[in-house]
Amino acid sequence: MGIELCRCGESELPGVCAIESECFTEPWSEGSLREAFADRSYDCVAAMIDGECAGYISGFTVTPESEIARVAVRKEYRRRGIAKSLLDRFILLVRERGSGVCFLDVRAGNAPAIALYRSYGFVPVGVRRGFYSRPTEDGIVMKLDIKDERDE
């Protein structure tokens, strides 16, 4: 299984939309995704396997901060390191954009995602009560201080 990471463009939109519908109880619409793609602060990276979009990560950077908006991997490709590869690429990308900190929200009950984010150094910094719906669940706000190798 060879994973190819690429910046998302129009050609990846159908795959991203399919993953949205599969992975999220409140998926972003195609129109919302098109608007995000047109925003200069938005970045989206897809993991492609044999020409199929297996997962993606997206978010916004308004220097000096970034926020991961979505991380999703199709069910049949989970537990193969794809989310880690996507996180690696996204953190590098926002570091290159000048970001010094990255935030994300995660469902309080999503233990595998929380463990993954913690392994990257993300730490919980707050709780958004009832942030998610279908089902209603708190969101944990997590933060990563991004170090630049030039600073060391």
C-alpha cells in the first residue's frame, strides 16, 4: 500500500466529500468545501492510495496560529498510519506558513484520536460544553506549540 500525500485541489473534492459523508455526523457540504478551498488561509492535504482518496486533513492558518478543522480516514484504511502521515505533513505545512501554535477540537469520547494527538505533543487547554451534536458531546480543545528546527 503506497500512500501519496498531495495538496488538495478540485480533482480531490469528490473524494473529500465522500469521506466527509462517511466519517462525520455533520459533514461539510460540497459548497462549504469549495468555499474553504478558495480561502487563502485554508490548507487541505489528501492521502491517496491507488488514485483513491483514503483520508485527508484540513485547517486554517492566520499567522501565528493554525487550527486543524478536519482529520478523517476512510474506515477501511484506518490503523495504517495514514492519520500520522497527514498530521506530519500538515504540521510541516503550517510551520512553513509561520505558525507557532496549532489548535484542534476533538470529541471528548474519541479516545483513539486524543491518544494520537497527545503522541504529537498536543495538550488539552479547554472544554467546549456540548460542542458536538449527533450525539451531543463536549469538545476538548487541544494545543500544540510548534517548534521550528531553526529555533533550536
